Amino acid sequence: MSPPVALLLALLALQPSLMVAARDEVDTEVLFMPENCTQKSKKGDLLNAHYDGFLAKDGSKFYCSRSVKEGHPQWFVLGVGQVIKGLDLGLTNMCPGEKRKVTVPPSLAFGEKGKGPVPPNATVVFEVELYAVSRGPRSMEAFQEIDQDMDKALTRDEVRRYLKLQDEKTGSGSQDETFYNKVVADVFRKNDVNGDGSLSVKEYNVYGHDEL
Ligand SMILES: [Ca+2]
Ligand SMILES: [Ca+2]
């Protein structure tokens, strides 16, 4: 066999695996980038975002965060599986204020079975608007920073105060009180497991953050 033919066959043999690799990747496209980006999202950060989900095949919308949970932005920790894997990957290195289009293959979205309105083996597209990035929310440093009176419990007021402080630090501008009330309500709904109105260290640090 002459070398060029061998090379060609080798390339052909390689192609299927290349295609598999491409299918398992998330494609991101920046739709809007704010002028100032003081802080980029990373694993373990607490993000606040609105997102719309579409089916890639026909563009139909299957999810809109504006029409669930009273329409307020979703609050989640990045990189720990609170959202589908494709979003955990596709929303990293993102700035507060940025808008992004994330195309996610089924293997990193709803898989072979699909889920609810998403059919089996569907590639999905999310349009995401990121409002806030809070640094290392699950670290003990952050807990101590939030816990103003150092009683090892976080009240709603302490969390609210911390969020405002973060917004001032990042220069993303203060939101109105309604915004903070909703975010705080969200945080407590998800984390205040025993419902006593404050977050213990254990309730707060449920994800085993890298920085601990
Ligand atoms: Ca406290
Ligand atoms: Ca509690």
C-alpha cells in the first residue's frame, strides 16, 4: 500500500471519532458583551440568570424562565449539576450583563430519552442573560463574610446585604429591593432545609466546594 493511500485510510478511520467528539461539545456564541467585565463566572459561583430554551431542529421554545417561578431569574451554583451539563459548561467565563447563545448536544442536555417537551436525542439551544455572579459562595470565607454577627447562621438580611455588596463591588449596579427580595427568597427556598429562616454552615455548604 502506497503511503498516500494509507494516510487517506487513516484519515477516514479517524473521522467517526472526530464526529463523536464534535457532538459532545457545547457551542457558545456571545450575543451581547457589557463594556466592563469585572468578574467572569467559574465553577462554584452563584449565578443569577434568565434563560429561554429552544429545540435546535425547529426553533420551538420549550422553556422560558420568565414564565415560571413568578418570572424571576433563576439562581443556581455553576458546575455542580444544578442545571444540565451543557449549561454548566456553556456558562463558564461569562460576565454579569452578558448574553449568550449556548447550543447543547443531547448527551449534555436531556439525552436519549428527552424530558417533558424535549423529545429524545434533541439538540437544544439556550439563550441566556446573566445578571449576577457571586464569587465562591460556598466557601467558608464567603460564609464568614456574609455572617455579619458571626453567630454561624445566615439570616435573610445578612444574605441580602451581602448580595448588594457584591453588586457594588462588581460595579454591575444595584438592583431594586424587589429583585433582592426575590433572590433571597429563592436562596432560602433551596437551602433552608429545616425551614428555620436561617442558613447553617451545613445548609449553606451542601455542594462541597473546591475552595473548602
Ligand atoms: Ca448571622
Ligand atoms: Ca435553616
